[in-house]
Amino acid sequence: MAKGKGVRIVITLECTECRTNPDKRSPGVSRYTSTKNRRNTTARIELNKFCPHCNGHKVHKEIK
């Protein structure tokens, strides 16, 4: 028998600069996957990650 849903869930982080900036180095949107604990962190996560399309470290926000 399965014990039910786990506490950790997989989330997707997407670059905020790529979505809004049309003059970037190359077309596309940078996305990363990560996990978070749904009990401890109920709000959406924002992390600084490297974006190869913007060619720098930018804020990546959690998307659904």
C-alpha cells in the first residue's frame, strides 16, 4: 500500500527577464527544475540562476 502523497514536490523555475525582454541574445526561455518541501515553503520560490539566453545570473520564479 502507498502511504499517500510525499512532502517534496517537483517545481519549475522560469527566467523572468526572458519572458519580458525582446532584445536578448537568443530566443527562448530558460527553465530549471527543482524540488521543494510543500509544508515548510508554501509560497512561490525565487532564486538567482544562470540564464544562457540572457547570458547572466537572473531571477528565476516558480511557475505552475
